[in-house]
Amino acid sequence: MSYLEYTVKSVPSGLRKFLFLNWGLVLLLTAVCSIGFLMLYSVAGGSFQPWAETQMKRFALGMGVLFFVAMIPIWFWRNVAGVAYLASLALLLYVEFFGSLGMGAQRWIDLGFMRLQPSEMTKITLVMLLAAYYDWLPVKKASHPLWVAVPVALILLPTALVLNQPDLGTSLLLVFGGAAVMFFAGVHWAYFAAVIGLGMALVTAVFQTRGTDWQLLKNYQYRRIDTFLDPASDPLGAGYHITQSKIALGSGGWTGRGFMQGTQSRLNFLPEKHTDFIFTTLAEEFGFIGAFSLLTLYLLIIIFCVASALANKDRFSSLLILGVGVTFFLFFAVNMSMVMGLAPVVGVPLPLVSYGGSSMLVLLGAFGLVQSAHVHRPR
């Protein structure tokens, strides 16, 4: 036994778990959140109110949640995955009947000190349950039609509830996140090819049913598609968001206009500058270098997740880490694509940077699960 191993084993178990935490991942998460604080301070005109200070408090709470979750053995989270999933469904049903309205959607539960968005929690509880399901299911049965139908139903049930809120962006994240876990679990590629074919047929049906009494999307969602295809068709209406976003992105250049010098955000040309479109504020003030730096931090977090999953010998832990990593990737990939005009505007925030309590707390809690899998992995 080496001196280092002896030293670690002589430390009390609780403190030993802290030593085994992936501190590189903690530092990366802190760096990304700090960028969010900086941008929220900027868009408020050089004030910690009303967004930056509140976000800092949420970060402190979220880090507490991360460490708390990380200290609990990973087998506990595997055993409660079903309960967590059912709890998130119950909250989605509560939102359906008693949720708070905002911007034409009914997605939140008003807790007084903050508004909870259950669909954010559902993204993680779905990954937890699917990882537990495939940990229980023998690998040779993963592609059997009967055993494929079960996770498909588990994915579609919350997706339907979220889509009815309506929240197309989160619905897509649920589908893609769940599909990713199925893929990593060994489900045959032919199923995914069939889904892609059905998806193409569904897209065709979406356009064919427009204007009928049984159209598949809401009118505002069709307008978002029109805006995506041709933002200049309505620059002062439906195309205003993406038009101003592109102006902000382009005006930043390589190095940006400077901190708190962005004209689009400071003069309030940029809508939702503290939530969905905060990336454009970053790009305008810090340019390509600032935007690329944030993207690098995001990719490093994904690399940490992949490396941790590959090093873990526990099937549930590996699938859980990969599922959280893919969900996190989808968050920033969809948001960045959206504000750059590469995808329709679907209301997905920039993870750990956009203002929002539910998203930050859930994501930090999810990375607590990643840390739990890392700390309690077989050694």
C-alpha cells in the first residue's frame, strides 16, 4: 500500500468522499455560472438587481444540493428512480390544472420565493428511470420489441404532458435525452432509423395540417417556423427576436464591444436578454473569443462526463452519467442554434448562464448525481 493510499484510507469516510469528488467538474460548473453572473450584471445596466444577486443565491443553494446528492450512495438514487419519475409526473399533472400562467404558457408552480418548473426536473428523473430500467434488463433483451415499448411509453407520457403546456423545446429535449439513454443501452439502430422516418413524416404532417381545425401545432409555433425559414418576412413582429439576435452576434466581431458596451442589450433592442437570448449579449460584448470560451467550458464538462462514464464499471452509473451529459449538451446546443438562426426559437435557456431558478437547481442536482456515481464507483 502506497503512502497516498494509506493517507486516504485513514481519513474519515465522510471527508474521504469529498476528496474523491471530481473537483475539476466543480470548477468548470462554477466558471460557467460565474459567466452567467457577469452577464446578468451587465444586462441590468451594472446592477446586481434584479437578476445577478438572485442567481448567485440560487447557485449557492444549487451547489449545496450538488454536494448533498454526491454524498449519498449511487445505489440509493437507482432505487428511488421510479419514485422520482412518478413525483415529476404528479407535478406535471398539478401544473396542468393549477399551474401559474406566464407568456401564454402554463408551466410553473408558484412557491412564493420562486416559481418551480416541473418539466425541468422531469428531464433528469426520466434519465434516472431509464438508466435503472436498463441496469435491471439483461443486455440481450434491450432490442426486443416488448422491452423497447416500455421505455418508449415512459418517454412519451411526460412528453405529451409538457407539449400540452405548451413547451415544444422541453418536449424535444425529453425525447432526445430518453432516446440517447436507449441508444447507449444497446437498443438496435433500426429502431432509431424507423423513428427518424416517422419524424420526417410527422414534419410533413405538421405543414399539411396547418390552417385546419386539427392542426398539430399552435399558431405561434407555426409562426416560429416561418420566422426560422425567413426572419425578414416579419422583422418587427415574429421575426424581431432572431433579427435583433443576429445583429448583436454580428456586431461583436472577434473581441466584442466591451463589457457593458453592447448596444443591443443596453438599449433594449434585444428581447429576453437575461434568459433565452443571453448568449447574444455575451457574443456582442466579448465577441467570438468570449462565445468560443464559453463553448469550450461546456465541451470540457461533456468530456468530463464521458470520461467518468467510461471509467465507471457500474451500468446504471454509466448510463446515468451519459444521459445527464447528453441532456446538458442538448440544452446549450439547441439554445445556441436557436439564437444564431440555425433552429426555430423554442424557448430553451442557456444552461447555468440564463436567469432561472428551476433550470440551475435541477442541473446542479443532476451533476450531483454524476458526482455520486463518480465518488461511489467500484474501485
